[in-house]
Amino acid sequence: MAAARRGTSRVERIEALKLLLAEREYTTATDLADDLGVSLRTLHRDLATLRDMGVPVQGLSGRGGGVYLERGWSLGRVHLNELQAIGLLLSLAIAERTGSPLLLDDVRSIERKLVQAFAPSQAAAIKSLRHRVLIGDPASSFVVATHRRPSASVTHALLEAFTRQRAVRIRYTDTAGAVSTREIEPHYLYFRQPVWYVLAWDRLRADVRSFRIDRIQRLEPRQETFTLRPAEQFLGPVELDARPI
């Protein structure tokens, strides 16, 4: 059995279980327990909780403990936090950017419905964040050739700092291979497929700097927050067709 996921509350685990059931036509209790990192006993208790919530979980007797959702059941309202909402909106924006005639109308409709579903206070926070996430043209072939997948520990901490407007200390390798330690304020995220950049205020240089996220070796969040600086300080160096999500 997989190790239990650290930091996952029971509410989050039950929501994850509901999503796993919704995306599979048929599965087993053993597979679900392994995916969630819990014991079979805990899994069956969570399934009972779902049934108490009105989710039509069906089971088959016999070896393996088959589990499935009644056909035609909908997940209904999906609850997202700000970071999850931004991730989903960004994915839709990238899909729209491809310009596929088969998907474009649906993407725009989905985005409108998604935005309308947020509570007013959450919608305001998401709107503010959306203006700080930019999409530009795809990266050059040279940049793509040197790109590598960013560290998950770096991206997770950076997204949290970006959302909460907290300064971070980074260990960074530039294009020449020189390594330096910087303390920055992450004001904007900028995507040029497949490369992400953070447009930041560099406190040591007292100026705007752009950092490729895959070149950040280590990131340490700071306690102090920062106030957003004027947008024109950051958007000048960015290509003209870059736009917020």
C-alpha cells in the first residue's frame, strides 16, 4: 500500500476519492486505497461517508471489491481554491491560444461559466491574480533546447509566494552558468511555451529582473509581504502580444 499522503485532510481525501470514482467506469477498493495512500478499512469508511452525502457509490461482492458510480451521476459544484482556479484558467487560456477551430468556442464558453461560478470575494482575488499571469509567443528553439522541467518544490513554493505576495530568496543559475543568491518579489508569471519566467523586483539590484523558473535551483519563502509595483515597470521588456489570462 502507498504511504499516506502528508498534509491531506479527510475532507480533501474524500473529495479526491469522489473525483477518482467519477473518472473511472469501474475500479476496485484496493486500487482506490493505493491511489489515496490509505488502508482498506479507511477506504471503506470514506466510501460510506460518500454514500451518506448522497453520492451513489455502488459495489460488487466478491474478490477485489469492485466499486463504481451509478451512471448519469454528476459531480455537481466543484470547489477550487485560488491557485487551482488559476491553474484551470491558465490551461483554458493555453488551449485557446492554440486556435483550434474544433475547441475554441467550447473553451470560451467553459471559461465564462467557470468565472461566473466563483463567490464574489474569491472572484475578486482570482481576477487580481489573472492580471499577473501572462502568456506570450512560444519560446525560441534555442531556449526550448536548454529548457528542463522545473523542480516541483520550487514551483509549489513560488506559486504560494506569488499568490500571497511574499518575497523569496532564490539560488539562480544564469545563461552563462554563474550562480547567485537573490532576494526577489515575484510580481508576474510569464509563459512562453514550454518555458515559465517570473518577472520580479530584485532587491539587491533595486531593479526589475526576469528569471527562468527552470534555472532556479532552490527557493526559500520569506515572511514579509510586498506591495505590487506599477505594472509598466515589468511589462516593458515583455513582447507586445503577451496578455493576461
